[in-house]
Amino acid sequence: MSISASQVKELRELTGAGIMESKRALEETGGNIQKAVDVLRQRGLAKADKKAGRIAAQGLVEPYIHAGGRIGAIVELNCETDFVARTDDFRGLAHDLAMQVAASKPRYLTEDEITEGDWAELEREFGDRKRAIEATVFLSQPFIKNPRESIGDLVRAAIGKLGENIVVRRFARFEIGELSGQDEANEE
């Protein structure tokens, strides 16, 4: 089957993959764009796993303010080089992550941060562990712009696209009138 330049271009626009990677994925899938996206995503995830152990000490801190200044979020996103930290793709990812924090109120970055004592309370609040994880663990939450993709998947796709390890180091969320656990203790 002959793959047209317009098909390659469309796939590249959807995924950010290189010309030859896009062409090979289209050839593999018989020209099916959606299947080719899946193939490239899988390859990107494989690349992400290989890069996971590399040190990510560069990056940026991205703020996001929503609802006329009533809600704010801040995310520290790290990568391996300052060069990648300055790219539009990396900055866009950081912005999307900060927006996610503002919208979804995550409590934990990873599932590993949940203590045994917290599990009982979370299961009572959300019904079961799976729902609790999706609601409270940042990297496991469905992405607000594409709920079929988790935040962890979004970060892994960026790793595949940008070619460097990317790590969400930490986040914070603020809302006018909302008390934190520390504030509640101080009021007592």
C-alpha cells in the first residue's frame, strides 16, 4: 500500500513523531491513522520506560490561575536539559498539568504516597481503591482534555516525543476560602 504525504503529515500533526516513524507506523497499519497513532504511542511508552532512570534536574515551575483568581495551582516539572525545558511542547505540558491540578484537586502525586491509614478513609469516601486512585492520585487521574488518557500517559507520551526523562516533582493547589489541614489545626 502506498502511503501519501498528506497521511504522513496528518499523523505527524497528531503525534509530533518524525517523518520516517510516521511513515513506518502507517505502513504497519495499512494506512489507518488511528491505529498508527496507537502504534506510535506504544513506541513512545517504550522509549519513556528506557529513559525513566535518567536524572531530570532542569525544568520549570508553571503557575495557573483560574476562576478570576479564586483558584491557583503550581507545578514543578523537570526534564534533563534546559534546552528541552524551553520548548513549546514542554511548556505546554507544564501548563496542562497545572490546569489539571486546579481543576481536579489531586491529593497525592503517586499511589505510593498513600499511607495505610489514608486507604481506609479514601475507600470509604470513594467506594473502592480504583475510584479513590483516579480521584486523588495526580498521575493516575484522567486528563481533563482527554479523559481516555491518564496524566501519567500524557507525561510518558511527552517523554517519547521530547526524548528526555520528564518528572512531575511536586504540585500545590490553592482556593480562596478553602482551609488546609494546617489551617484547621491552627483555628482549634
